[in-house]
Amino acid sequence: MLSRRVLITQPIPEPGPTMVAELADTVDANLEHRVLAPGELRARVAGVDAILCLLTDAIDAAVLEAARGCRVVANMAVGYNNIDVPTATRLGIMVTNTPGVLTEATADLTMTLLLGTARRVAEGDRVMRADAFPGWGPLYMLGGDVTGRVLGLVGPGRIATAVARRALGFEMTILYHGLHASPELDALGARSVGFEELLAASDFVSLHVPLTAATKHLINARTLALMKPTAYLINTSRGPVVDESALAAALRSGVIAGAGLDVYEREPRIAPELAACENTLLLPHLGSATHATRAAMSRAAARNLTAVLRGEEPPDLVNPEVLLAPRRGD
Ligand code: DGY
């Protein structure tokens, strides 16, 4: 019989904690609303069979080595750049994520940023709160149009496709760029183009790529300069995909018109020069932050974790090659 000791690294919504508690022999749940420091995390993973963690937990090689014998790291997120997957695989540890359940919420927030950035919603709110509205004027606080404009989706995955469906309601022309063609996006009438063509042709560039070595700083001074001066950048993927200093410089000097961001290079911090730019709409990583979506993410993470504890293959395994290799962690 497999042993069932579980660490839940941070407080998460139901039903995940109950699902885990029903199956586990022991649950060590961090109930404090804070990320465990690296040393604490290493100490608390020792001897566990499963870890349920969040995107803010750095599950690096040192943590995984300390967790030798652990069977699964179940991330409550679709992105898993916080986990050293090659090391997990080498140690025979399964890694899972929560795809699908946050697609619609994140696509909704992408549209919120797109509309709010173009129409200067945050700036307008600041004006009203400061009681600084000078009165309606024909040249006052003009923004960009959305309806009928060109949307460029970088990364052709589920969230990009859900954004495309919404953008069709705004009669937008949709371009996309990815390593592979997307039958789903093609079926919506989107056109696959090269990355640089997408940057040059789009009125809105929306990022939907995972963070990898290849996508880090994909948006930098050179690629920003390829965008139209009237264009907007939207990022609901991962902060380090954008070079924040280069973006701030581009926003200040009018290389692009504005940016709507939900994610940051050094979360939870933001580059001060970016925060100083008026032509931004800045949100604190809210893509999946709805009650129903977070419950669904909790359920999906717990379903993955409990499947492994039962000796089954988890539904959302990101390193299936781990099943082929002999376990080295025991
Ligand atoms: C994810 O799941 O990767 C999202 O960033 C959470 O909002």
C-alpha cells in the first residue's frame, strides 16, 4: 500500500483540501497566507508523497532533491514554469497542472485589458477619483478603437482561441503565431503568420505563450519597435516574456500606444518606471481570479494528486516520460 503524506503549500479554496484529506494519511497544510521561504519549503517536503503547490512556489532542483521519494507535484495552475520539470522527471516525480479550467476566465480578463487599455479606463478612473475631470471635450482623453481592428495572438493555445472567439464579437481580424498551426483558430477564420509580420500588422498584440528559455524577453526593445505606434500590448501569460524596462521605454517614447498587463517580470514587484507610465492598465495577476475558476483549479489539482496516491495515472501529467523511466527517488 502506498503511503499518503501530502504537503499543501498555501491556503487554497475548496474542494481540493477536502478531496486530499479524504485520501491522505497525513496532510501538512500551510494555513498562513504567505509563500514558504526556500528553507522552510525544503524542510516541509522531506518525506512527503505528494505536494500540492501554487505558481508562486519555486519547486526547484533543491526542493525536489529534498522531496526524494515524492510521487507527484500537483501545481494549481496551468503554467508550470515554477517547477524544474527535467529534475522532477529525473527523480521519477510526476508533475501535473490544471489546463482547461481557467481558459474562459483568463480570456475574459484578456478582453478586459484590451478594452480597458484602448479606452483608457484606468486613467479615466484616476481622473474621477482625483476630482480632476475638466468636463467633456472633443479632444479629451481619446483612445484607440477596438471594433474592426487587427488582433495578433502570440501562442495558439486554448486561451488564445477563447480570446479569438470573443474578438470575433468585436469584428476583429485575427492573426496568430505559434510553432504549429491551430485547427481551432483556423476554423475561426484566424490567419497564421510569422512573428514579425504579426507584430507589424496588429493593433493589439496579445501574449499567450508559456514561459520558457525561448520565450523569455520575446517582447524586447527590438520586437517592440516592430509594432505600430498606435498598437497596444496585452500580457496575461507570464511576466518575463516581456522585458519590462524595454516596455517602459517604449511606452514613454511613443514606440507603442499602451499596454495592459496582468503579469510582471519580478512578481509581485513591478518596475517603477512601468508603474509611472500613464498609458498602462495594470492588474495584479487576476487572470483566473474568479470564485468558480479557482474552485475548479483546486478540484483539478486535487484530482491529479489523488489519482497518483491511488496508483493511477493523473489526468494532467506534463512529464509523461516519467512513466517510462525507473524511479530514482526512492
Ligand atoms: C496559471 O494558472 O498559470 C495562471 O497564471 C493563474 O492565474
